[in-house]
Amino acid sequence: MNRERLRRIRNWQSSEFYARLVMRPLTILVMLVVADWRWLTPNLVTTLGNVAKLAGATLLVVDHREHAVAAAIAIQIGLLLDHLDGTIARYRGTGTMLGAFYDKVSDAVTWLAITGALGWAAYQDTGDARLPIAAVASAYALLVLGYMKWIVVAEQKKADWLDAMRTRDRASRSRLAEVAVAPVSHAPPARTARQWAAWFAASIARGLRFEEVDLFFWIGLGLVTRQLALLCWLLVVSQAIQLLIMIGKRALQARALDATRTRLADTDRRAA
């Protein structure tokens, strides 16, 4: 095996337990076969992933009792393809803003479809009208989490840029511009056996954090075990807790940005 090619394929380090232990390894295995298939573009992979996720949601709406396992498989395939598109783009150095936009918007749309279908299936089983509301509310909470994240990220980048523009050192500005356009490094780590064991234990522990990718694991488990009502409550409670925690965290980050801007403005006034 070409070690350099494998290093380029391992171009992303996930944090979620399901991605670390299942989806990233599967993505690497698929990449060993398809990485150099030029006709298989990242946007095409994103589209195929959307089709798989929506097919899973459709199966749940049509007859979840008959097609629960097939729906779970289709949704997991969609998640795998969702990992594959970015990995291909980074491997080939062909990532685009349009591709990133398409990927994130697709995630939002397909996730709403999946949770809506789960809520509908749970309602058919139990007659409890609260379940579809809970399922869709969990999707709404996840979307708000992402919205808050990208607001703070955008504002942080703006603050960093404005801070650099205040300096009269053209070399500093040039270095910042180089960093702004340089690709983010996700080089594969080198770990000892003990470090891999610690990494594995830490990955398992993250399972109870109910992060975005991990929700696909719980959906698959809920479908296979036919525990749809429990799954709906698990989704809404876990995401509501996440939302409350992150509202506080993002608010503190926004406050820190405000403090930095005030400090820089005071510095400018004194300099003038």
C-alpha cells in the first residue's frame, strides 16, 4: 500500500464517537477504492448521500414496520457518503465554497426529513401526537446549534482580520492573508498502542454527548430495536440539553469578542 496515498486519504480527524469508531474507518476503506475515480465528484457524492437519506425517510413513511431495517441501512449509507464527499475534496484539493454550502444545506434538509419521518412512524405506533412534535423539535434544536456556531465563527474571523488590518506592518498582513487562504491541516496522528487505547476509551465516552453524527447511531439502533417512541424522546431531550449548554457557551464567546473589540477601539483612540 502506498503510505503517502493513505496519509492523504486520512485527511480528517473526527471528534464524535460514531464517526471516530465507525464512519471514518469505513470512509477510509471506501476511499482506497474510489479516491481516484475522477467521475465521482464530491458534489455527486453529496447528491447520492441525499438520495440515500431521503430514501430512508420515505421508507419510514410508507411502512416503517416492514422497512425499518432497510430505512436504517439507507440512512447509514447516506451518512457514510456525507463523510466521503469532503474526504474526496480534501484528497484531491478540489474543495469549493459551493460544495461546502451544498453539503451543509443538504444536511439540514435531509435531517428534518428523517426526524419528521421518525416522528410520523412513532405516532402511527402509539397514537401519541407529542412524538412527531418532539422529533421535529429535536431537528430544530440541532439547526439552532449550527446557526449559533457559524455566527460565532464568522464573527471571530472578522475580528481577527480587523485586528490584523489595524497594524501598519505589511508583513503581518501578508502572513495573515496566507493563513486565510491556506488549507486547514488534518494530518493523520501517529499514536503508540497505549495512546490508541486511550483514544478508543475517550471515543466510547463521547457517545453520551449525543453529538450530531452520533444521532445517526441512535436512530439506527432505535429503528432496529423498534423503539421509536423512546428514540423520539431521546432525540429531543438530548438536543434540548445541548442547546441550553451551547447558548451559554456561545453567549460567553460573543461577550469575549465584544470585550476584545472595545479594547482595540480604546487602543486606537489613545493612539490617535
